[in-house]
Amino acid sequence: MSAEEKRPSDIARRLAKRSRAQADDESRRMGAWRRETFTLPRSEARDKAREWFARFPKAAYMTEIESWRELSDDRIEFTMRRLPSAD
């Protein structure tokens, strides 16, 4: 390493580059899924899921209900996920 590469700004630039590379690696491992979580009354939850499947067809976006649970007040909390392909 030369003396020029040891300046604080060079070290900061090198560390920032390494940090960006690690963030890119993590996003690739996590996948490119787009997720959105909703908490809605049962009938609205059904409508919202249908809306997502109509807007983001499973064939193009691999849309799915990733998880869901029934809450005590007849509300449904669910997470929809899809790929951003063709956005």
C-alpha cells in the first residue's frame, strides 16, 4: 500500500465500497422479493389479496401470500410477496 492510499479519505472510500458490496451480497441472499403486510377485516383482506393477484399475476411475478394469521377481532394480518419482474 502506498502512502497515497493511507489518507483518511482513501480509507473511508475503501470502507464505503466494501460496505456497499456487503449490502449487495445480502440483498442477493435475501432475494429480490417485494413484500407488503396488511391488517384488514376479513372481507377486505380477501379483496386486497385478489387485487394483488389481479395486478401482479402469479405467472409473471410469482405472487403469493407469504404468511397470514387471524387476529382476535376478526381481522387478518397477512404478508403478500412478489418479484419485481416486469415492473
